Amino acid sequence: MKRLKNIIKPNLVLLFATVIFSALLTSCKEDSKPKLLMVTEATFPPYEYHQNGKIIGIDPEIIQEIARRIGYDLVIEDMSFDSIITAVQTGKADIAASGITVTEERKQRIAFTVPYVMSEQLIIVPEKTDIRKPADLKGKRIGVQHGSTSDLYVAKHFQNPQRFANAALGVAALVSGKLDAVVLDGGPAKVHSARNPGLKLLPEALVHEEYAFVLNKKDKELLTKINGALTAMKEEGLVDEIIRKYEAEMKRQEQEKKKEKQSFLNALGDSIEINFIRDKRYMFLVRGFLITLQISFFAVIMGIIIGFGVAIIRSTADQTGKLKFANTLCKIYLTVIRGTPVVVQLLIIYFVIFGSVDVDKVLVAIIAFGINSGAYVAEIIRSGIMSIDKGQLEAGRSLGLSYPQTMFYIILPQAFKNVLPALGNEFIVLLKETSVSGYIALQDLTKGGDIIRSQTYDAFLPLIAVALIYLAVVMLFTHLLGILEGKLKKNE
Ligand code: GLN
């Protein structure tokens, strides 16, 4: 055990030093120009979408030009649509550009720039349908994107819709017959219906809207500058030109898709080509996998450190009556962390605790999952400590060892061995729990699969691939744990 500790200790210090150092490095990096952080939900073609590892489209291109004109360096981040406005409101991002409709309700919370394009809500239906006009939507299964104006409109005028993280996932559900219609903004609605031969658009729009960019109400000066640049670009005809360029690009992609449909059938080989190889889509999984591993690895370490600390405090308080105050704090920590869902904790840490600080999101996730895991590890270790016969503590003390010495050299090593299977289980849970990281716009493994899904409308292969990767990691980990258990048994 001592040997194990000697190996683990210096490595831990090194790893932590690396994380902290790289975090400092990223936050201290001085750019010559100030940074303009734009947030968007990039499954909304032609306004924003992923292509060859980049986020492109009408919005990024307009904002890029605005940034250039007002002297900023543009950085783009992809996140779920329902987090975008909060991100700007809490100061996490400078500007949101995501085909955002101007509404009175939103105006109370954030500031809009001048509008840059007219839009409308359209209805996508299957070729064969009895829905002919908007009024026919009553009582039907309608899909929308969560938090969008389509969501608000359908809930208000028809019934509760089925809410999807993004419109593409709703369209995929429509294709597989799980919905009767999808209500969606005109731009992406045209793209999605053209790409799926079994779908069509109803000619009548549900409602007309206007898009603008979103800023924090406090950033008055930035708003004035951006409005200036945007107005000039509109007058020069540049905004319309950008819109036309992407509309043409969508048409071109459609033609390409049509040709393919004629030449191949959807055999498995083609599905693999489309889902993973084309546009290097496998990179979403590779990059996502690395992020998932990074978060899980450091969160496990943090969880162990917190867990051991809390367990020692709690057991010491139980056995000696000391450390009362620390014990109360630990109890509060355990109650709160174990009593609330990890995804809520992650969102609180990101949006509230680090609200206006610019920290690396991977670091936020490590902290959130580390703190969460610590609570479970603490109780596992404590149960290990409790399982050790009280006589051993007394024996240690009578040999002249102090309480901490007895704890570290006699009780903890045995406790650790006893709870190893339970700890292993906790780490497996943790690895899989990191799959909610997409909520703070981290592109982990699950989110990587989602992005592929939203581009190919294929649910099967991307989900199976993601599941297999998690499974492989868990199996490898269980195997390694078995080896460690065997070694510890031999050392007995
Ligand atoms: N225009 C809609 C809204 O603002 C949807 C935008 C989007 O999905 N990106 O709510």
C-alpha cells in the first residue's frame, strides 16, 4: 500500500500542476485584439452548421465581418439553444447569433441589435398526411426545438409540443414516424425538407418573424458599435449577399444529395461512409472521446481526494468526538450533492459560480464532476473504515501510534482494499455521467454523436458507435481494476 502511495502521490501532484498551469496559461494569453465570444447552436443550416470541423453559415459570416470592422477577434462556441440567451445574460458570452427571433419577452432580459433578416415559422410534414393548413395541427404530435419561438407558439396556440434539443433531431423523429409535423424556422425548414425526400413543407407560414443578434443589456457601447457596422453592411447589400451565398450553397448540397440517392441504396457500407467518413465526421467522436476521458480522469482524482478527506473527517468525528464543525460542513456537502442531479450542479457551477469568470469549460466540468463524485467516494470510504474492527484502532493506539498514524497506516489501507469494487463502480458511473457535459456546450463523446446525428438524420449508427466506445472503456477499466484487486490480495 505504501508503495502504491509513493507511486500515486508524485504523479498526482504533477497532473494537478499541469491542469492548473495550462488553465492559467489559457487565461493569461494576451491577444493583440480583444476577443468577441459568439455563442450559437450550430445545427441550423443555412444560418449556422458544422462543416469540416468548423462552424460556418450566415450568422458566423456576418459576425465575422462585424468583428473585423470593429476590431475584435471572433471566437465561436456551440451550445444548446436554450442556454444561449442565458450565456449572454450572465456575461459568459458577448454576443449570441443563432437565427434568434426578436420577441418582447426576450427584450426584457437582453438587448437586440437592429434586425438583419425576415423569417417565418413553417410546418414540415410527411408526404402522406392529413395536415393541409396550420389549423390541422390541433391534436397532432408536433416536434419543436426546445426554447425556440416555435416551441412557444405551438404551446400557446395548439398543445404541448414534443421538445427536442435541436430541430434536426425533431426532423429525424418525423422521418422515423414518431411525429406528425415539425414546426421550424423557414431557413432550416427548407433545408431539412429538401434533404429528406419523404418530407414536404406546407405553403402557408404559421407566423412571420424577424432575426437579430443578442447582447447583454450592460454592453451598451458594444451594441452601438455592432449596430453601426451591421447597418452599414445592410446598406452596402453585404448582408443580403451573404444570405444568398448560403442559400445557393444549400441548393448545391441538395443537388449533390439527390445524385447520391440515385446511385446508392442505403446499405450499411454507405451509412458508415456518410456517418463517419464523409467530412471527417469521425473526428467528432475522436475529439469527443478525448474530452470525455480528460474530464473523467481528473474528476476521478479530485473525487478521491475530496472523498478521502471527507470520510476521514466524518469517521474521526464519529470515533473521537472531535472536528464537530468540519463534520457538520461535510454533512451539508453530502446532503446537497447527493440530493441534487449532477446536471443541475454542472449548470450552477458554470452559469452561477463561474458566472462572469472566463474559465476553461473542461476545467468547469472536472470541478463539477469531481465535487459530485467526492460525495459518493466519501461514503464508500467511510463504510470501508467502519467495516474495520474497532479493536484495530485500539491496537494501533496501544502500540504508541497517534490517531492519524493509525488511520493512515492501519485502517485506511485495509478500508481501501475492502471498498475497491464499490469505488470501481463509482468511477464507471462517473464516466457515463460526463455524458451530460453537452449542457455547457462541451463537445464530449455523447455530444459528438449528437452532432453527427443532426447532420446525417441517422440515429442508429452514431448512437451505436457512441455506446460501443463507452462500453469498451468501461470493460477495459473493469479489467484493470480486476488486476489491481488481484495484486492487492497477493500483498496481503
Ligand atoms: N428563431 C427561433 C428562435 O429564436 C429559433 C432559432 C434557432 O433555433 N436557432 O427561437
